[in-house]
Amino acid sequence: MNTPDLGLPMTVPADGLPARVRIHEVGARDGLQNEKAIVPAAVKAEFVRRLAATGLTTIEATSFVHPKWVPQLADAEELFPAVADLPVDLPVLVPNERGLDRALALGARRVAVFASATESFAKANLNRTVDEALAMFAPVVARAKAADVHVRGYLSMCFGDPWEGAVPVPQVVRVCRALLDMGCDELSLGDTIGVATPGHVGALLTALTEAGVPVDTLGVHFHDTYGQALSNTLTALRHGVTTVDASAGGLGGCPYAKSATGNLATEDLVWMLRGLGIDTGVDLGRLVATSVWMAAHLGRPSPSRTVRALAGSGADSHQEH
């Protein structure tokens, strides 16, 4: 049974929440980069196209990293031109100036750099200290901005680190400020190993506001390792955040953080937002069908609870919300 056909979830708005949320879809990049098997570029391109057909307006396409680092995304030069005609924003990750050169050569208009709030993860992911990584990103951001390209700054390990444990809030604020001062247009606060809880999320967002970081520059990126991703997202929305990262079907983790499990599932997010009367522009039926399609390619069921609940006969029902 397709429960939305019965008017479910019932729309019951709550005070203090935004009217609209922009979903930054990361399944095609963050989701597929963690797969053991290489997904063919043609399948990835079809995935992005199907995601665009759901009403998602920001779909992270790929990463221009060295193939040795993330072999699953070694086909960036093949994939990006195959989807570049879509009428959506297609951000790509660029780890350094070489990555930026590759992205700009293909016409990318939105790029992202990937920093860390902790020394251990900066070493594991970038083989640099936090400050060395920031120094590496500075010319990347400067050149991107000179080319009138939008720059997102990802910040990993904002709430906990598998080597260092708890991450002090001022430490995160310092790196956020550095990325903004460098010229980043937006920041994504990453709970890379999924250990955040609502009080911690609220404390960080309050500290960032007090440090002069505009809330409209912030997005949140929660992993659901301990089942907290939706509650953490709701807390962020109450603090004024209106950009939420999510992954279709709950795909993905982090190849450099072994305790990381899947991202917040886009379908689970849309279900919650629909119930709160918050507009996303996303057709949940089409989104579920897309995740079911990709799960078949990956040879396993989607971990998203909403996909599992709706993936019966009603998964193909298209409703605009």
C-alpha cells in the first residue's frame, strides 16, 4: 500500500521551522564512492538524471580526486559531460588545484573543498595538518571565485572523531571561520561518524552564530550511525538552517572513517519534512523508485526505512509536494 495516497503523513506544521528546505543530494558522489564495486559511468549518469527528474535541484555529481584515492570516481571526465545539460546545480569535489583545473575544463560552475576539524582525520584523508590543508585550499577557492564559481566548504568530524573522540566546539568554529574568510560561499557541517546528538548540534550552531557565521551559509550533513540523523536535522532547522545534505536510499559512508555508516536517506528526510509542511519540491514516489532502481544495480535493498515502507506497489506513484 502506498500510504501517501491515504493522505499520509498528515501535514502538521510546527513553530519555528523554515517554509522550505533545499536538499543537497549526495548519493551519486558520497554514496557511490563508498561502494566496493565500481558502478559504470552510464549507470551513474542515469542515476543523476533520475534524481533530477524527482525535483531535486542540487545533485552532487562526482569528485575530481586522483583515481588512486577514490577509484569509484575515476570516471569523472566521462560522467560530468554526460549530465552537464541537466537544469540543476551539479557540484563536484576538488581536492586541489589540479582537481579544480579538471572541473573547470569541463564547465563545472559549483565546486567543493573538503576540510577537517580534526588533525587525525586531516592526516588520514589529506595527509596534511588542518592548517596545511587550509593553506592548500586557499588558492583553489581564490581561483574558483575569480572564475565566478560557487564554492562549498565541507568540514568533516564536526561532532566526533574515531581517533580523537569528542571535538571541542571552538575547534570547529575556528576552521569554519577560516573557510568562510577564505571565500567559501557555503559550509557543510559533517557528522562523519554519526555521533552527534541534538544538544551538541544546537551548541555548535549557536557558537557559529556568535562567531559571526551567517546561518544562511550553513548546511548540515548527518550520518545515521546511531539513529540520530533526523533528530539532529530537526534541531538544525530550528536554528535556521535550510540546507540539508542527504543521500538517495541512504547510500554511502566514508572510506577513510571505518566506523561511518550511511548518510541520512533523502526519502526519510522528505517524509519528515512533508509531515511538517515544509516544501522541498521533491516527488517522493519518483525518488523511492529511483532508489529501488539503484539498489537493484547494487544488488542489495536500500537501507532507507521510507524506501522499504513505500517500495511496494505504490513506489511508482508520483506526487508533487
